[in-house]
Amino acid sequence: MTTQAKSRSAWIAGLASALALAVLVPHVVSSSFDDTREIHLVVRDMTYYIDGHDVPNPTLYVRRGERIRIRLTNRDLGMSHDFGVRAWQRGTGLIDGPGEAAVEFVAPKAPGEETYSCTPHGEMMRGTIRIE
């Protein structure tokens, strides 16, 4: 093998190692400090939205046994809203007018679906959590 071919092979091996580290390190770092995944929901016009998206009352997808933090931002002036999963007895508590609250939970170990809703407006503000 020529010197140029050896140099190219060494460069490619170094690049492959750097790419492998770039993929692996963020997963190791994030799981070693806080393995809780945050979902940011925003309430506007009496509807839940994932922050930055326009799908009303979206289905939330979680993995079995995953630690989840729901951060709820209320942007409805003069309205009280919350986020709750009645079956799991977990919720944020009411947010009166603009403000934020959060709730954390561990998703069930079994796959399935559960309903989330706003206590005062459950007929309009409700969605599904899908455990996969």
C-alpha cells in the first residue's frame, strides 16, 4: 500500500471514529444526567398544541416505562386550564390565565392508550397518550 493510500485509510478511520462518538456521546450524556423527556404543550383558544405545531389536541407518543415531563403553558387570557391523566391520578393543577406548570410521570410498562384532558374543559380539550 502506498503512503498516500495509508494516509487516506487513516483519515477515513479517524472520520469514522469521530462520527461514532458524535452519535453515541449525546445519548450517554443525556441519559447519565436526566433521562426525563419533556413534552411542551401550549394551550391557546381552548385547545392543546405541541409547542411549535398546529395539530389540535395531539396524540402524545411515549415508550413503555419512559420518564415524561409535561410542561404546560397557558396562553388563554382569563381562562383556567390544566393537564391531567385521570386514570393515572397525575396532573398539573389549574393555571389561572397566562402561566406555566409541569407534571412528571413514568409511562406504564404495558402498551396501550390513555386520555389526557383539561379538568374544566374536558369535552373540548382532550387527547390521547399512546404507550408503545
